[in-house]
Amino acid sequence: MIRALWTAGTGMIAQQTNIDTISNNLSNVNTVGFKKVRAEFEDLLYQTLRAPGNSALGTPGQLPTGLQVGLGARLAATNRLFSQGSAQQTGNPFDLMVEGDGFFQVQLVDGRIAYTRGGNFKVDGEGRLLDNEGNYVVPEITIPDGSADLSISQDGTITVVLPGENVPTEIGRFELVRFINPAGLLPMGRNLFVQSSSSGEPVIATPGTEGLGTIIQGALEMSNVQIVEEMVNMIVAQRAYDVNSKAVQASDEMLQVANNLRR
């Protein structure tokens, strides 16, 4: 009976983590470029009381099935899903969206390169393009003072009309990065990811080539969290938590009966 208490307890712990993951998804429903996370579970060890395939006592044959008791569940992984989020038109020339696979690159204070799907960029006092945290876009892009008609094409080419001129001039080009396993990237918060051994090496190329998506100017990729889907997942997790708590209660009541037995 004690085994049932611990087994149901593991189910409650697993569903608590599931609720934590769903809550994080819902809290980031309006975060630009956020990718939802799915909690994945696996069963624990089994206590084998009789192994399948053993010879049956007093018979010439073998046991077709065994006698095993499971010991619960546990969290196996939190898998980040990089499906495309919905597009929101902003009209801001510094708002960029990746349509398809790929990440923007920014340089952190410590010199490392981080990757982001959030394209809500700004410019500093020197005209350099940066993200909300002050990290500069890689490769470095500087908008000349007094320039007009900033245009960023789907292949990342940046053109402006310089003071005193009438024709656009190319001043730089965006590059995008993809990974063979983006789910293996290490999230840092602030819409940033860094490379890990599981993500593989970055593949850097021009937007629209080598499997990379294209850039859309004046739009942002919103979170790929679906509120209705997350609400349904939350209800399922809550009911699973309730059922496991009922198993704990039933086990406790059975123990109470056993403890009250008298000769």
C-alpha cells in the first residue's frame, strides 16, 4: 500500500511541473518571437514480481506475460516547439520578422553571440542597430545620420537614401542563422538563445538561401502559443492531478482499514 502512495505522489509532482510549463507559455502569449514549451513525461522503473518468458511452475510452457508493477512517472524533457508564430503588422521600419527558419544574431556584452526570433530592433545615438537589451546586431549595421526611406528586402539587403541623393544606397545586409536542432539551444531569457552541444553548429547564410527563411520589414512574429490549446492542456493537467490525489486518498483509507484490524 505504501507503494501506491509514492506512485501517486510522482504523478502529482509530474502534473505540477506540467502546470508550471503551461503557465509559462500563457504568461508569454504576447512576447515577440516566443516559442512555446511542451512538458514530456516517461514512466519510472517497474518492480518485476514475475518475469515474462520464465518457465511456469509445474507446466512445460513459458509464461506468456509477466507480473510487473509500475512505480509512477517523471518529467523527461521540456521540448521547445519552433513553429511559426502569427505575424503582426506594425509599419515600423525597424521591426523585422523571419518568415521560415532562422534566427537573428546579436552580440552580448561578454562577446558571445546569441540568437533571437524577436525582431523588434532599435537604433542608438550613433545609429547602430540593437535589440531591447542593448545588444548589437551581427553583422554590425549602422544607419547614417539624416538618411531616409530605410528599406530592408527579403534577402536582408538594407538600403537608404543618403542626404543630398535621390537613389537608394546599400549600407549593409542581414544574415540569418539556423541549427540542425534548434530545440537544443539554451534559452537565456530576454528572447535570447545561445548555442549548445545539442543544437549543433550554426549555419550562417543570406536570408532565403540554404533552407533559411526570408525577412519581412514592418512586421513582428508574435508568440506561437495558442491560448485555447493551453487552456485545454491546463484542464487535463488539473484533472490528472486530481485523480492522482484521489489515489493517495484511497491508499490512505485502505491503510487506515489495515491499521484498525484486530484479532
